[in-house]
Amino acid sequence: MIKLPYFCIRIFNFANKMNTLNLRAEIQNKGRFLCVNDDFYIFDVASNDLSNHPFKIDMYICCICLQGESIGKINLLPHHMSSSKMSINVSGQILEQISISDDFKGICIFMSNDFINSLGLPYNFQTYMLLQDNPVLDLQSGQLEAMISYCTMVRKVIENKHPYQLDVIRHLTCAFFYGMGYYFHEISKNKILSNDEALMDNFSKEVQLSYKKERKVLYYADRLHLSAGYLSTIIKRVSGKTAAEWIDDYVTLEAKALLKSTNLTIQQISDELNFPSQSFFGKYFKRITGLSPKEYREKN
């Protein structure tokens, strides 16, 4: 998704034809950027910085338009950016630039999947769906000022080489996302969920309540008075991920947060998440993340 400004998700075969753009290399080739490891990049963007061909992104992107306008597509759906608007794009999406004004100026932030996961933010399916329908957000005066302040603080942390810069940026970013929560709450007042979306929302709520103890789809199907097969079919159709993948996401997100933000031993984290043994927890975690709990904790 680096066609900088847009966001939305649909499942379609076109995605299979796209190559994933190496965003890190693209940014580094431009030169003008600040970063922390390979996890977080922030830079100013102008019209000649934007790609003019469709591509798939491998990071999360937040782009604030300060001047000018841009028209593009996210997964084939058109979106428009102009002054005081912000787009949020997620890893795996496809962006395509259609047109852009010569005076376009903005601020872009790229965040790795690991960085987003390390924030420990709770999944909220309704917000997830709202972002799909509203990838470009209109920022009110106070919201725009808050976003610019966030960018200014992040830049100062990086420029001053703060010894705990990644942790500070994580906390600032968490505050930003929670602050945007009110925006999504206001949008949700006018959002009517379809039957399938309502089921996904109820499933998400059940998982949030029980994921530490229950990791089987059958448990949640019983709670919702459905067959496991039917539940899995609907969840996959609505979200693009299986019910089992959603459950695993909740569990691994919690595990990652505990590994990175607490001094709990791996055994204690295993117990907290109700795994039968540390060995079982380690195999589960590595199957999903590709890293052992110890390797993940020591990473970066």
C-alpha cells in the first residue's frame, strides 16, 4: 500500500498479480527520513515522491495531507485525499496513484507489523470494519493539530537519540490510536452492520472475553449457537481471516505484549495464557510468529 494516501479491503484475484513493494528501500532511496531500526519511519512527502504504479505494501502507513490533493485507489476502490485529511493503510493492501496536484505536501509514517503488534492494542472488529469503509479521515482542527504535535514529538525523540526512543514512540503511538478511538466511536453511531458483520462483531467480543482460556473455534460456535463450520465460513467471508486465525491473533498479541512490556518469565506468561506447559506455549508461539518466545523477547 504505498501509494501513500488510501485504505480499504476487498478480496480479489488482482492482488495475486502484485509484487510487494519494499517500502524500506523506497524510503531510504529518497534520503529524507528519520527512523528507529526498521520498525518506524517518518518523513515529509511531496508530489514527486509518490509512486505512479499499483503495488502491494508490507507495512502500515499513516499519511496526513497538509496541502494539495491526490486521487488514488486502495484495492481497486477510489479514494480522494486533500488538505487536513489522513489515510490509514494496513499491510497487504494494494495502492495505485491516479493523479496528484503539483503542490501536494504531507507527512507519512510507516510502521512495521512487529511495531504495530508490540503496541498491545486490543482488536476491535467494528473499528476494523469502519476503517475499511472510511480509509480517508477528515481531521477537524483540533485533531489535525494533535496529529502534527504527535509527529513533532516523534521527530524530536528520534533526533535527540533518546535512549528509550522506541519505547517512547510506542507510547506516543498508543496515545494517538486511543485518541482516534473517539473519532471511530462517532462514525459508528451511523454504521449499520449487516447480519454477517454483526455475527463477526459478536464473535470478536466473545473472543476478547475468553481467548486466554479458550482457543478452539467450537467453543465460540457453541456460545453463538452455531455450528463451527458455519461460523468459520462467515468469519472468513467478512474479514478475510478464519475464526481460528482471529483467535490466534488475540493470543499471540497478548503474548507479545507480555514478552515485551513485562518482566514475567516465559513460564509465567505460559501460565497466564493457560497453556498446559511452557514447551506447548513455545511451539504454539513459534508456529504463528516464526520465533520462539525467547527470540521474540530479545529481538530489537
